[in-house]
Amino acid sequence: MAGRCALLVGTDFFQEEALSRLLAPEEDVLALREALLAPDVGAFDEAKLLFNSDLVAVQRAVHLLAEGRGPDDLILFYYSGHGLRDARGRLHLALHGSSARRPAIGSLAADYVLACLNESGARRQVVLLDCCHSGAFMPGAKAASGAPAITDETFDPHGYGRYVMAACAATEFAFEDGRLREGDPRARPRSVFTQALVEGLRAPEAVSPASGAVTVESLYGYVRRRVRRGRLHEDVADV
């Protein structure tokens, strides 16, 4: 029987002062986990959550997410936090002990995640990145197919493939609500991208008229519209 497993990683507090404290990641991972585990939404069997964890713990979790999977399994990796690029333009996902000037120190390299996914027997893979420079993860990622999202037939016309949805391009910044201050009742507790993503998984407006379900293509369109609207009409701070 095919299984659905997710790993959600969030980091909002960093040892190095050059990496500013973030207020969205905790709510980001909790909200997405709830949607993925909901029987009428994601129907995932497992959604492991790591928050403000060190590099070894996160690497181990990524490895375990990918290993021992069968071709019909679905695996999903999500990250919310700071995205860092090194001198060669490679993406690193900042963790508690990361160095802003030397991203390879203490950060989860996108190359490590890709290597684990490439070795996995699961032929349905989803990567969701809510961080600056997230578009640097996988240039040329597969386009949406129109198949229902997060189902046994998703992520490829024949149900197999890897899809990456990123908050921004390789040289852009992701955003959280600039009003996101502790105690501010007007603040939204999630980043612009993740809020749109979670809403889209449940929203009738994200349903594809052709299939009658939320598809990768329709979800992407919904998230893109919501993110653009959020950047234009709200006071935002870069992540």
C-alpha cells in the first residue's frame, strides 16, 4: 500500500545576529502540518516536524524521509526560514547554527536534499520552500501537469515525478507580514507564501474546472495570485 510521508522543517531563531529572528516559521509548519494530516485535504500518514533543530538532526530526518520508499509512495519536504546563497549561487537552508557569511557552515544544503531525493525509491516527490532565493533549489523543475494535487495520481501525467514550489526566484526575497509583531492583533501569523499555500489546499477557488479537484497547476496559480496580492497591498519584511 502506498504511503504519504512529509517532513516539515522550520527555523525562526539563529545563533548569529546577522540572521534576523523570524516570526512566521512556527505557525507556517503547524498550519501546513494540520492541512496535510487532515483526511479531507492531504490525508498524509505522517508529517514529521522539526523546529529550530541542528544540522545533524535535520540531515538524518531528510535521509529517513527518502530511504526505504517504494515507487508508489509520496514524500514531501517543506522548509520555512532564511534561504542563503553561497559564492557559487548554491542554496542553503539556514538552521539554528548557520553562518550568514559562510552558508555551508551549519546549514542544510539544497544539494544534500536533492541527493537524498534522487536516491529515494519514491517516484512522487514534492518540495515546498518558503525562503529567500528558494528558486535556486532546482532550475528547470517540472511544470504542473493538471493532475489532482496530493493524491495517488498527482505530480505527473502518469502519477510520477518531482515537483518544486518555491516562494520566489533564485535572486528574489520571500516575505512575511511586516506587521508580524508579538502582540499585534492585525498581524498574520504566517508568511505570505505559506498562508496562500494552506488556503489553496482547501479553497474552492483553487479547484481546477477541468478535473474538479485542486491540481498542481491550479494550486500554483492560486498561490501566485495570493502572493502577488500580498506583496502589493501589505507592509512586508523580507525573510
